[in-house]
Amino acid sequence: MRRQLEGSRAVAETVARCRPQVVAAYPISPQTHIVEALAGLVASGALRPCEFLNVESEFAAMSVAIGATATGSRSYTATASQGLLFMAEAVYNASGLGLPIVMTIANRAIGAPINIWNDHSDSMSQRDSGWIQLYAESNQEAVDLHMQAFRLAEQVELPVMVCMDGFVLTHAVEPIDVPEQEAVDAFLPPYAPRQRLDPADPVTIGAMVGPDAFMEVRYLMHAKQRLALDLIPRIAGEFAATFGRDSGGLVRGYRLDDAETVVVALGSVLGSIEDLVDARRARGERLGALAIRCFRPAPLEQIRSALAGASRVVVVEKAFAVGAGGIVGQDVRLALHGTGVPVHDVIAGLGGRPVTAEALDPVITRAWTGELAELTFLDLRRDVAERELARLPGAIA
């Protein structure tokens, strides 16, 4: 049943109905409301048996999740921004050990300077950590992805990040359907680890390996991610059959059938992009959109197939590789290699700067007329940037 809920509260209730046995929590905006709500559910007895551990740092939160999962417990945590960076060492350990932890990332910019608003620079900084990364377009999808994430993680034995835009989604109040406990139980079976630490049968995990074994360890992570490319749409299909909603999967097209220009993006910005698509379609222009719901593993074949009819592609992304350009755009170029389709990166919304259909409209016009550069910074205050650059000792007069 749909209820008026804050996105964070809806995620917390959904995670609770996935029956985690250990929740490791350290507060950092904008994810704090998620773990606060889970703490209340544990304290009230609504979530049990579950041990809620309020740890002293994000590094400790991931370390607790690693230890708990290694001993056979379904484990969960959440973080954002600098918190994700602080736990980065343990993030790599979780994937290297093949532990099916689920973690919510309430996407937020990385400093300095300090900025608490939304972009994707935090999760993108960990794109090569070995974690599966799923991106929610809406709070309903964030709810649905968490149920799918636990199943996916436990079947492929890899940790999963569910990324939802900080404040834009986490603090938005809207009608959301959080499935009842019985329905979640039917979709998500109890965690049955294939192997776990047992004092009665002691083994060591995570010990040092030499050159004779390390490549195989990393390859296995890669191979399991590639297996997930088949598993993710299968789980999404089962979810749709059970709950009657299309959530999850690898990609989602919007008005792509005859689209000449396609805008590609991740997360909540798809709402504004689809408004723009509708407006320009009403004027007879063949514009479409493609949502990448799974960023890692990279669904290159699905992206290539979805963009097969496009004459040009515009990638709108809320993060970029400093000194190089777009991150998502590079994956799209890889997917389209050999097709000759031009790909334009539009960096937008950094540090929470609004990304509106009105701001994107002239960008699409320039793409259509062939005037759009390969790399564009949307709404950049170029005069401010150039004035600062002119102060450099090596600036050219």
C-alpha cells in the first residue's frame, strides 16, 4: 500500500523487511535518516533478531559488516561522500573476499571545499572497487532495488551499492509502496552462506597472497560481475512478476523507438530529461532517453543495443574524471565503438547545482546542429573560472 514517506524512511523500512541480522551505522548527511530509522526499528523490537552497532567511523562500519558477513550474517550499512572515502580500504576488502554486503550510498559531492549536496562523485570514485553499483531514478525504485540487491549479492557473492541521490531522493516525501513482510519474505529467502567462519572449524580469510594467486582473485571478481549481467535482469523480471512494477534491470529506454538523439543518464535527473523529451517530441523532434540502472558491471551490450538507431548521443553525468572528461561517457563510447556515433559528455549538477529541462534544452539544440563540444560543463560560470586561471603563475597572457 502506498503511503506518504520520506525516501530515507522508506529505504529503512525496506531494509528492515529484508531481515538484516547486523546493521553497522555511522551518521553522515544525507544518509543519516536511514540508519536513524533502522535504529528505531531495532530498539522498538520491530526488527529482530538484529544487532545494531553504532560504530566510531565509516571505516569501522564497513569492517563490522565484513566481520558479520564472514560469519554468516546478512549485513547492511549506509554512507555518503567523505564517509565512503574513509571506508575505501575496507570497501575493497569486502569485494575481494566475496562478501554479499548491501550498502546504500546517499550520493553527495566530495570536498574540498565541503559540499553536502548531491552529485555522483562519491560512488563514481569507487567504480573499480569490485562492488556492483545500482542507481535509483526514484524513491520507489530505491525501495525496490534494495530487495533485489540482497538477492543479487547473495547469489553472486559480491557486495552491492544501491545509489540514490542525496536530498533529492533521501529527503523527498512522496507516495511510496513498501511491500509487506510476507511479500518480501517470499521474494528474498533467508541468507544461506556457502562458506563462513566457524570457531569449530577455523580457517583464515584475507591473508596475504603472492603473485601466483592475486591475478586469479581479481579475475574471479570480474567474472562474477559478468555473471551478474545475466542475473540482474532475471531478478528484475521476477520482481516485476511478483510486485507488478518495472524496477531494476540493466538499462531502461524512454521513447527510443525512432529517436535520432538520445540522452543518457543515471539517477533522479532522468525525470527532468524525460520532461524535455516529451516537450521536444510534442514539437515533432525525435528525442529519446536511456537510463543506466546498473553502472557496474557495465552493461555495454545492452547500451549498444538500446542506442542502435541513434545518430548522436548526449551523456548527462553528475561526476567526471578530472583531467580526462566524462566517466559514464567513456563507457558509452566503449559500447558504441566502431559505430561512428558521436558521444557528447555534459557534466551537470556538480555539488547540487540544479539540472533542469530548461537548462538542458539549448544543449540538445547544439547537439542537433552539430555545435555541441565533446565535453561541456552545464551552466559553468566561465568568467569566474577564467579569472582564477589568469592568476596562475604560468598563465598565458
